[in-house]
Amino acid sequence: LALTRINADTGITNPESAEPDVLEDEVLEWFFQNRNRLLEPEERPWPLLMRDYLRAPDSQEAEEARALIIERKPLRSVDYLAEALLAADAEDAIRDNLADMLGEVSGVGIDISEARQAEEIREVVHQWRGRWHEELKTRKDQEHRDYTWWALEKAVRQAKTNAYPEDFEHLQAIKEVVINQYDTGREIPDDASRLPRELVAEHLQH
């Protein structure tokens, strides 16, 4: 909303009443039409770099964005990469690159060379997620703890909003990861939401 107020050329005349998807599309379009007003690629946050890559995967800008994401290894991009890999309309070459990025950033490899149908790719990603969660259980450094708690908060919100069986399965998997990463309830983040805190605290020492 601040961006649309500051820049009259975003194409949105009444941002407060715009649908979220419309607002996002217009703001992203503004970003791509005003590259000279953006941060240099080295200074851009990973979501913008990811958009740079997905917008034109065969461009030089996309290759630079891809290299920067792999170099930085932002853990929160793992979820985005996995979802992008599952996108039904993704081209094969894009899927291969996304799988490569996913393996590089997470440290857990994924091979989709034999999977080309959507159902096959979903199964490969499902198996990869299982290995990723097992790896996360062994990572007790603050960076990985911060990531998994963020993932838990996100999983709780998603389960409350959608209430699909797979959402609850994902929530349970993330909860198990967090329980393995934390030793006592005192380690739970101070700003944790009530429900995620309660889900985990009962399994930890006090």
C-alpha cells in the first residue's frame, strides 16, 4: 500500500479497496517496469530474486538471480521452491533448474530426471520433504530453528484456513521437527503465537 501511495505510476488508483491478488500483480509489474529504481541484484531480498528468475528463466538476469539465491541459501525460499516445482504449468527445463536450486539451498538433493508427469513430480517432492524434515531434526543452530518455527506458524495458519487433511499432515510433520530441535519450553521464541506454542510446549521439558 505504501508503494502505491508513493508511486503514482503503479496503475492502482484506490489501493485500499483492491483485491490482494490484483494489488500484488500490479506492484510486481511496477517492480519489473522500474528496474532502474530498484536495488541492485546483490542487494535484493530473495523473493524479488525469485521473481526475477521465474519471470524470464532464460535471461541473463534470471541466471544472476539463480546464482545469488544458491549463494545465499535463504531457508525460507525452500518452501517457495518446492511449491514452484509442483506448478503444473512449469516447463521441463524450469523444473530441472528449480530442483537443482532446491537441492543446493536445502542441502538435501532431489532428482526429478525420471519424473515428468504432475503426479510423479508430486511423489518425488513428497519423498524429498520427508528427507528434508529428517535433516532439519538434526539442525539445532539458531538459523534453522528460526526457519522451522516460522514454518510451524505458517503451517498452523494454513491448517486453520484450509482444513485439508494434507495441511494437518504437514503441520504434524513440522511440529515433530520443532520438538526434535528444542529441548525445553524456555527455548520457544518470546513472540511465538499461542497455538504453535501450546502444540510444542506440552512435549518439551519445562
